[in-house]
Amino acid sequence: MEFLRCEKASFSVIGREGSTDEGEGFVQRLWADANEHYAEVSALAKHDERGRPLGF
């Protein structure tokens, strides 16, 4: 497999921290927590022309 190096404009990542040490289902719990607190970061998300968030 070949990898190409590229440079990307700066960007930010907003999310939740978790670990496999938290046991089975930790990803689902992270998503549930992030969804419960989406209002806290929704103003920082990119939106389309109709105000809908663009991607997750």
C-alpha cells in the first residue's frame, strides 16, 4: 500500500474522549454523550444553506 503525503489547511476537531479500557460498548456511549451535548457545540459546526449540519 502506498501513502501520499499532503498538507491540509488547519481545522478543528470537536468530540469526546474515550478508551477501549472502558469496556464493550464504549463507542456507543461516546456517541450518546456527544449527541446529548450537541447543543453546546452546534454553533461551531458547518451548516448548509438551509441550516442543517454538514456531516458527522
